[in-house]
Amino acid sequence: MKRIIIQDYPATIYFDVKKKLPTFEYGCKVRQEILLRQLKRWAIDSPIHKYNDYVVEAVEPLYDGEIWIIGS
């Protein structure tokens, strides 16, 4: 299980992922699906962008997971 942290944009949230994550590439479909699911689950306020507008632009490794840098 990996801990995923999203800081600041579009909100600061964290969650755990059981799914095996592939090596990161921009536009990673696995991470995109997880991101969309979590944005909906947490009901993140997004008055300007649709959830589909957000993408994982970069990943920073953590000892037990990843920090995701999100863009739109």
C-alpha cells in the first residue's frame, strides 16, 4: 500500500492506494483514474475547472508513497 499526498492544488489531501502504480509518465492513466476518483470522493471544491481538467504532472517519491504535483 502506498500513501499519496497532494499538496495545495487543487487541495491538500492524502489517501492510500493498494493498486500497483507503474513507473510515472506524464498523463499516466492509472494515476489519472485514481486522481479523479479521489477528487470526487473528497468533493474537492473546483469552481473553475472540471475534475477532468486536472492531471498528475509530476511525482516525488516518499519512503512509503508519492507526492503528486497536480496541474490543470
